[in-house]
Amino acid sequence: MTSRARTLVGFAVVAVALAFAPNIQEAFEFPRFYLIFLFTMYFWISQASSWNILTGYSGYFSFGQGAFYGVGVYTVGVLVVKQGWSFMAALPVAGLLAGLTGLFLGLVVFRVRRLTGEIFALTTLAIAFVLASLARLSTFIDGGTGIFTTGTPLPEYLGEFTTAAYRLTLAVALITVVVAYLIHDSRLGWGLFAIRDDEPVAEGLGVPTFRYKMVALGANALLAGLMGGVWALQLGFVTVDEVFNIRVPLFVILMSVLGGMQHWMGPVIGAVIITTLTDRLNSAGLADVNQIIIGGMLVVLALAVREGVYVRMRRRWLTTAITFFGVLGLTTVLDLNDSLISDFAYAMVATVVVMLVPDRVWALLRDVFRRSEPVEEQTEAEDLTRTGP
Amino acid sequence: MELLAQGIVSGILAGGLYALMSIGISLSWGALKIINLAHFAFVLFSAYIVYQLTVSFEIDPLLMVLVVVPLFFLVGVLVQMFFHLAKVDEFKSLIVTFGLFIILQSLMQTIWSADFRRIGPALNTYETESFFIGGIAFQLPQLAAFIVALLIAGGMWLIFTRTYFGKAVRAVAQDPAMARAFGIDSRRVAVILSGLATAFSALAGVFIAIGQSMFPELAVAWFGIVFPIVILGGLGNSLGTLVAGVIIGVAAGISSVLWGPLSAPLVTFLILIVALLFRPEGLITKRSIA
């Protein structure tokens, strides 16, 4: 079995196991809150992973995640609530419309000859605001009144509402991560990495840069819109201010910067950590200072960890395992917290802090502890992602 | 017809204020290769400071220019020193300044809440003052902002074309390493330029404070207007930025009259798309320093 087939089987096993979480929750009567926490996490895993397909792989910085997500939310809101479509029919349209929005942007901006990356970044920053005005202006879309999505009928075979929402978010998150993984180890992925490293050289070597960028942007927008469509139900009441704000792009950028933008696993790890932490911050009543902390983390992480914590976790896997499970075991056994999520949050914070230790300091520490044994030199190259065949 | 003429005049004057907000971003992008998203927050922060000082001490809000401009010059200098220290490149500058923007915006939200704030007619006599030419109103705050924008754009143009400092800035913008080889202290040039750019943002904030209501989300709303102006005007080209500001201002003014104020962002974005399609190298490139 090839390594790709093995990974895909791994995805399938994890997916099936997670799909039965609602049944386990019911059987053992865990609090329902855990399910909601989990599908919030799936939402962010999907958003961060889809963002990373474009920005992480190709290096084109996008602030447009909120716009694509918003197109998805509003498509489902308008088609299902106002036009009476069935949810399952509206969902693909949500993805499609978001994808088209992305392709339109790409068609305009990728043709620009100078400063393409910067102009792309700022255009994506502006588009969410423009779409927000459009939604406010058009009574067909919103007209400033908002749309109630509570009580939207879901297919019955998915179970009752929370269970159905859980399985839908899980499915979309899984699709996103699999797509991100498949692109990462493909000709398209290598082409995108080449664009990130040096676009003119990639172009000269025969990488169809325009087509590859469009595919990556289209995939990003489509997947973001698909998850937006699912999330429309979870929102309950869809408003322009709630949907087209800076939150979605801010969080996906933070998650990917934290986890690492070069590997498909980076955004997943980042999303898991950030979702857990913000959940704890909110439940501790720190929702107000939340954004300040998030912004501060973004500045520090962008400057401190260039490659993200995932690459370092792999390099220092033993330390990672000891720190994470050590802290997790300690907090669980001592029963320090009222919630299992808090235990995980402490373990994650401890692991991230250990991973933030710079490589130079790390090597120094390792030498101190292993003075007697021969130090096994690990090369940087083996840990970096592949950039070409 | 008169309404339309009023829309155009208001648009031209508003364009001056937009240009004042854009010049700082254009300078730091064109000459320093740093896209400073925090500038949007600087403008609003300066406006809030003017508001707070005026309300607390009951003094003339225009006098606050003497406070916020030097203060934000210092902020710009410190920010640039920090960027040098942390070796922030163009790509990282987007993430880092976006983080700064979020921090500043949340700070404003925490300090001044999400409510609308305005200085009020008792302390701010400028807001309601206007004079008429042929039935068309010229509101004083907008007119003042326009004149200041004109002076700054012209002044920066003179500095860039006529002085040693301007030559040094252009050299640094083209090739920092080569500029250093020719004896230009590129760090000092960058620090001064960043201070100037931030000071211009603070100046724009003063006119925001005396001209309109403030709320934290305003900083986000400016993205859609300021960015097209910066692109159309040409990076680092202060006169071009002023012209682009007036164009965008007039377009937004006319569309507000015809289809209501909500349509303005759609029209400005449309202009940007058309401009990118037909003039991908920018509207006015001749004098761009980048």
C-alpha cells in the first residue's frame, strides 16, 4: 500500500469514528455541549485548511475568506428560507457561487503585472465590505433585515438537528482536509510551492502559474462557501454584520500561522488549538479582551515561528508527546478543572510554549542534557515540506 | 440638478479627506515596502483622542493638531524601528500590521464602546459651519481637510522632486542596498518617512473628529475606499493620490445622491476592478516612486 493510500484509509477510519460521536454522547449522556464544541472545531479546521490551499501553498495572501464564507451563508439563507429550496439542493449552489466569486477575483487580479500579490491581498480585504454593502442594498439578499434560519428542515436520515449539523460539518471538514492533502502531494501542489518560492522562475520552468493559481483560489473559495452554507443553519439568525466581518479571515490567518502554512496538517493543528483556547477564554468571561489577545498572538507568532508549530512538533515529537500527555494526565488525574476541554487547553498551551523555544536555544538545551551521548544531528531539509519532485 | 452638483462638490471635498487618509499608506507601501493596515486604525485612534481631549478639557478641537501630530509622528518612528528590529518584509508586514489593526480596533471598542461618538456642537463650532456659492454648500471641515490635503500632497511632491531627502527616499525605494552603498542612511530615511506617514494619518483623524461621528467599525469601512485610491494614485505618488481621492470621492458622492449612501462602496470597487482590468500598472505611474 502506498503512503497516500495509507493516509486516505487513516482519514476514513478517523471520519467513521468521529461520525459516531453523537451516538456515544447519547449512550453515555455526556453534556451536549461537547458536540457543539466539536463541530465548531470542524468549522474552523475546514476554513483554515481551505484558506491554506491558496495562501499557504501558493503564497498569495488572502483576506477574502470571510467573503467566500459569507457568500455560502447567504446562498443557503436566501435559497432555503426565502425561496423554499431543500437544504441539500442549496448547499452545492452555495459552494459553486462562492467558487465563482473567487474565480472572478482571480480573473481580475492575477492578470495585473506588477505587485500582484499585494494587490490581491488588498482586493480580497475590500471584497467582504463590498459584498456586505450589496447584501444590505438588495432586498432579495438581505435588505438590512436579516434572515432567520432556525427551524430549517434538514434531511431526516442525518438525525435530529444537532446531530445532523455535527455530521454535515464533519463531512465538509473531512472533504476540505482530504482536498488539501491531495493537492499538497500532487503536481498541482508542487507547482504552487514553486510559485510561492519564485513565480517568474516557476513560470520559466513551465509551471502554468495562472491556471494553478486559479485552481487553488477556486478550491479555497468553493470549500469556504460550502462550509458557510452548512454554518448558516448554526447561526440561526443571519445578519450582514455577523457574516461579513473581520472575524473569519482573522482566525484562519492566526490558526494557519500558528500551525504552519507549508503543510496541510498545520492549519488543522492550529484550528484545534485556537478553537479550544477561545472556547475557554469565552467561558471564562474574557470575550472582550479575546480580540486583543488574538491580535497580539498574531503579531508574536508571525515574527517568532516562521514555519509554524507543526513542523517543530514533528521534529521534537518526543518532547511534544511528553509535554502534551504529561500535562493532560496531570490535570485530569488531579481533577484541577471542571471540564475536560480545560484539561486539553492546558496541555495545548504547554505544548505550544515548549514549541516556541527557538531552535538555537533548543539545540543548546539538548546538548546540556545529552552531554554524554552522541548528539544525533537532524538536518533542516528533511523536515521542510517537499517543494518539488 | 442642484442636488447632483452638490453631490459632486461634496465628493470633491470628501476626496481630499480620503486622499489625506491614503497618502500615509501610499508612502509607506511605495517607499518602505510595508503595507501598513494599522494606518486605518491610526486615523480612527487619532480621531478618538481628539474627541476625548476636547470633551474632557473643553478646548478647541483644532488645537489638538498640536498634540496628535507629534504624538503619531513618534508612533510611526517607533513602529518603523520595531519593523527594522524584527526584520519585517512585505509579506510579514501584512500579517503583523493586520494584528496591530485588530489590537487597536479592539482597544478602541473597549475604551469608547461600539456607540456613535461625536464632539457635539457646543465644543465643535466647525461642524455646522458652511458657506454657499450659488446655492451649493461648502462645509467647513471638509473644505479645510481638502486644503490641507492639497498642501501636503503638493508639499510631499516638492520634497520628493526638489530636496536631498526626497532623492534619498526615492533611492531607498528603488534599491535599499544600493542606496546604502552610496552613503544614504536608509534606516533613518525609513524612520522619518514612517513618522511622516503616520502623522498624516493623525491629521486625517483630526478632520474626522470635527466632521462626523465615530464608531470602531469605521476603520473597516475605509478599506473599500482608501485601497482603490492608493492603487489608482500610484504608490508613493502624493499628487496622484490626491487626484485619485477626488475621482473616488466624486464617484461615491454621485452614487450616494442617485442610489443612496450604501451604493458608494460598490461604485468605488467597480472603479477599482475596471482600473485593474484596463490599466493593470496603475492609473498614474509616471511619478510613482515604487
